Amino acid sequence: MRLLLAEDDIKLAEYLVRNLKSSGYVVEWADNGVDAEFLALEEDFDCVILDLGLPQKSGLEVLRSWRTQKLDTPVLILTARDSWQERVDGLRAGADDYLGKPFKIEELLARLEAILRRRFGHADNSLRLDDIELDIDARTVTMADGESIRLTAIEFRLLRYLMLNPDRILSKTELSEHVYEEEQIKDSNVIEVYVNRLRSILGKERITTHRGQGYRLSI
Ligand code: CA
């Protein structure tokens, strides 16, 4: 999962980035409205966390511009405490949910998970596809007949992305954008190594290689 965090409070942003990463998200950070607006339109994110009080362009203006341009990425807005007007304006402008500052990181993570579940149509904190079950909290994968296997961070992000996009050919570039942290070298050739590790867990035929195009998880 790739998130865009738009927040100008550097201390808060660093704290959020650290926690989001340790929860398995790949995070890009923008500290002003202009950069945030541009990034979300240019790149592919699964969710945006948008502070409404941003310099250069307010979060509300940014959100309105995205929705006018038909960008349908889910947006969680961060609003000033006790400002019901901000919350109403934000929701009317197309936000999916809001969180008033200050908030507990646990609540942010829970709201994000809820948004992503709604987005991808899952009822609880596991993903199921055929006989594969991925537990999001424990980061384990279980096959119908087998034991639970704990995945490394990159294996987990790769399998989650494949399961959210079944029967679609995903290029190495797209996969590497969604599984590597920003400071990691986005070496798309290494994806093959991780794909092979997942194959050894899921069975060889589950992930097919499409020469020159990418990989597909078939159901
Ligand atoms: Ca702010």
C-alpha cells in the first residue's frame, strides 16, 4: 500500500511516517499543498492523508481540485480540533473520513485500515483469495491445507498488492513502487527474487510470468 501524507508540521509528519512505515505502508511525504496536489495526480496512491491547514494551497482547495479532476483516491483529512465546520467542508469536498488533531496513532491506523477495507471490499483484517488467506495484522499467510507462514516486510507488501489486484498483469516497475520504502533502492529486478519466494509458499503456478510485461496472480 502506498500512501501520500500531506502535512506541514515536520515533527508530526516524521512521527507519522515512522509509524506508518512500521505498519507496512510505503509513504511519500509532501509538506505543502502545491506539491501534494501534484504528487497525487502524477503518482498512484492507495490513500492520501491530508492536513487541511497546509501552506501554499489549503488542503480543502487541494481536495476540491482532485475531485474536480476525477481523482478518486480515498482521502482521510486531518482537521483542527473542535472545528466541525472544517470537517463538514472536508467531507462535502470529497473526503472519505476525518480525524481531529491531536489524535492517537492507533486511531489513524484503524481509520486507514477501514478506508482501505471499504475501498477493496473486505470485511475484516485479512485478505482472502481462493485458498490463500493473508492476515494483515500478523503478516502471515495461510493456505487452505497448511500452517501459517510469517512473511518478511517486502514479501508481505508484495503479496498484499498482488492479492488486491488478482488476474491483472503487474509490471516490475509498478510492483516495486508499491513494495519498496522510498529510501530503498527500487530495483525492479529484485522483484523476481521476492516473486520466487512467494511461489515457494503459494505453489509455483499461482504467480505466472508474462515475458516483458510482468507477473500475474491467478485465482
Ligand atoms: Ca498544518
